[in-house]
Amino acid sequence: MPDLDDARAVLRRHFGYPDFRGAQADAVSAVLRRKDVLVLMPTGGGKSLCYQVPSQLLPGITLVVSPLISLMKDQVDALEAAGIHATFVNSTLAPAEADARLARVEAGEARLLYVAPERFDSPRFRERLQRLRVSLLAVDEAHCISQWGHDFRPAYRRLGAARDALRCPVIALTATAPPEVRRDIARQLRLRDPVVLVRGFDRPNLTWHVIAAADELERDRALLALLRRVPPDGAAIVYASTRKRVDGVADLLNRAGVPAAAYHAGARGPERQRLQDAFIEGRIGVVVATNAFGMGIDKPNVRLVVHHGAPASLEAYYQEAGRAGRDGAPATCVLIHHERDRRTHEFLIGQSLPPREVVQGVHAALLAEAGVGRVARLSADEIARRTRGARGAQQVEAALRLLGEAGAVRPERPGATAAWLVTSDAPAVDWRALDARRRAEWRRLLEMEGYARTRSCRRAFVLRYFGERPPARRCGGCDRCLGSDGRILPTARPPRPAPWTVGARLWAARLRKSEPLSGNWANRYLVPPVGGK
């Protein structure tokens, strides 16, 4: 049986590291002993090595479940560059290419196979898996399996059955899982007496700050002041909760002379990839993004992460803020919150987890429209207009998803969005589970508010939430412990810009006439030069 010394040799040969760090050694040792393992490490902690290194020592293949198909190619390319044969199978490949890759895996030409959780819904794939010798099932972003997790994904729930069929050990990995979520991960994946490793959530190089903004104007001014302090060789990420806000903040920054790019799921895939590459390569210094940006991003010199509004959960906040300071150098994480943030998340919870009467109303609207073959030809907008209490197409789409999970409706054909086959007159939705998920979202929102409002050490607040022991004394790395010495903005207003050139004055005059997204923007942000009128 291979041991930890063998694993260290693989680590040095392929990855160039002299030894493991944090919980990596314990995780790798447990995997080599054929134990089930649950690993909780923060973003940047090196979770992937916990299964990539053992994959070179185990007799069969390591099957990796990854939630983002957009990152699989990057991960496989990095492994191939390190001399480790790996491949992926996802929906971007033609069926013939997917079959060819699985044939190469079966022939032993690749030791790691990356798939999305939805791949297990294919009977053909499940049948093919029986011919592969799977030694280890690695489940990345394992919090997605839990209805109590902040990024619940139903396809993950079926991985327990896949694990039973494979009859191999499992390593589950996540950066964000409080104790309740850990228990659910272990239950859903059928982990057997797992080795649970919770390490490294204290990032001493990060300083944590919260700014309570009186209004949107003050929030925007604070953001501008923070970004103007980022060193020239550093980068910054600004997170916002909605696509509309991302576009508005990026527009604000560009007009204020802070070049920034907007990143969210509304942009086309190639455009998002170009932006991500430009950020990694240093051609873009500031990215304004929804939470769609960041998973798998390994940029070492992010010196500042700002949340332009509170996220929906402390898990999401820690994961996103943790993208700062990956090189170990000092970095700053700032939350700029306002009372309105809570109302935004209340609305989003209602959109993603609609009330029972809305779900039933959507089903009734489809039943009433269903004609020959029990097919209802209605778009989400049309269903919303016919459903009492529905708050737009997004909420209707969430209701359709819930009805689909309950087996009550399904698209007439794959990819159809306006033709629904009604398969049941009485939807078997688990209303109790739906209510539990909604309560879990509310609890996470309250924890996030608790972090923003706490009068004690913010680092300790985070560590307690994730089940780690906080420091006994003041941490010296948050605004609460630093006091007035740690005030990140010495004044309420950002520093005035340098005197303008004639061209800049003309540019500002045109801005005043254009009336951009956030109102009379130029009057708010383009203050006259010092001593000017």
C-alpha cells in the first residue's frame, strides 16, 4: 500500500512543492488508507491536491465531480502540464468525442476523469462507469449537495446512489460548510466513519473591515476611495448581488476614471472567458462581478475584495472575500452594507424559493392550458401573468424547477422553454422540505447581518461560524480589534482627484448631459478641481 512518503514524491515530481501544508497530509494519508474523507479548507488552501496526488498512487481512476464545466478544461490542462494524464466529459463535447474519451480512460490512458454532477443522470454514462475501475470518487464543492448549503444544486443529491454503485471510497471537499451542512454532506454521500478535517479558515494576511453606508451615494463614494488606494501592481474584485447592479457599478467606476470590467452570467461564455483571462494576465485591474466570478480563479495579487452590498450568507462572503491575498501578502476585505441589502435578499429568496400558492398556481395555469398530449405552450412571462401572486418570470422559472423535481411537469423536449408536458394532476412537491430550505436561507441571511453588525472581533465571528477556535486575544486584523487605528477610510469622502485637463472638463460636461444609469452621476462624483468653481 502506498504511503505518505510516496505521496510526497508525487507532490515534488509533478507539482514542485517540497511538502504538504495544512490538512493536506492528513487528507492524503486517509485517502491512501481507503477511508472516506470530508475536507474543509478555505479558498486557496490547496484542496485539489488532496485527490490529485493520490490519483497517481491508487490502482484505478479517480472520478472527480466538479460543478462548473467552464473550469474543467483549465483544470485538466494544468494537470497535463504537470505531467498527469487527465480528461473531462461534459455537455460541450459531441457524443462521439465523449465516448472516445471514456474509451481512453477505460484503456488506462488517463488517471483522472472530471464530470459534472448532471452526467450521472445519463443511463449510458452509468452503464459505462461499470466498466471503469474507479478507485476514488472526489466530490468538489460538496456543499452543493446540501439543501442547507448556500449553493444547493439538486443534481448533487443523486451522488449518494452513484457512490453506492461505484463501491469506492469518497473524498468530499468544500471551502464553505458550517456544522449543519457537514452533517448533511456526510448523510447524502453515505460517508462511512469519515475522517473530517477542518483547517485553515484563519487567514492572518487578510484584514476584515465593514463600512455601514448611510445611503447609496456614500456607498459609492467609499468604493471609489478604496479602489483608488489599490497599488499599481495589485488587482481588485468588487462583488454585487445582481446583474443590474454589476453593470451600474462598473459604469460608475469607468466614468470616475477607474477602469473596470463587468462580469456576470448575462454575458456570453466567450466574452466571460476573455475577461477572466485578461484579469488573470493583469490586463484588467478591477472586475465588478456577481458570484458567478471567482470559482477556480487563482490570481495571487488580489489586494482588495469589496462587497458592494452584503451577500446572502456568511459562507458566500467568506468564499468570495477569500480570493484576496492568495500569495500570502497583506490584503483587505471590505463589506460596504446598507439597510436596503436585506430587502434585496428577501426578494431573491422569494424568487428562488416561491411560496406554495405560487407553485400551485403555476401548475394550475399549465393544467388549464394543456391540450392534446397534455402539452401547455406557455412562456414563463405568460405563466406569470396567469398566476395570482407570481412576481415575474424568474419566480415562475423557480416554480417550474420545483414542479420538475417533483415529476409534475417537464419540457416537451430538451431545452424547450415554452412548451411543457404536464405529467401529473397533483404535484408531489415536498412542501416541508421547501419550507425548510427557505428557513435555512433566512438563517444564513441573519448570520450575515450578525457579522456586519457585531461589536466584537470579526475574525472570531467567522471562525466560530465555521467551527474553528477563535484567537484568545484581539486578532489585530479587523476593524473591531484595530479600533480607530484600523479605520480604512480616514474621512467620509474620498480624496479629491487631481486638477482636470481641458479634455477631462469637456468629458465631464458631456456626462452631465447624458444622465447615466444612477441619476445625475456627474454632479455626484465629478467634483471640481481643488480651488475650482
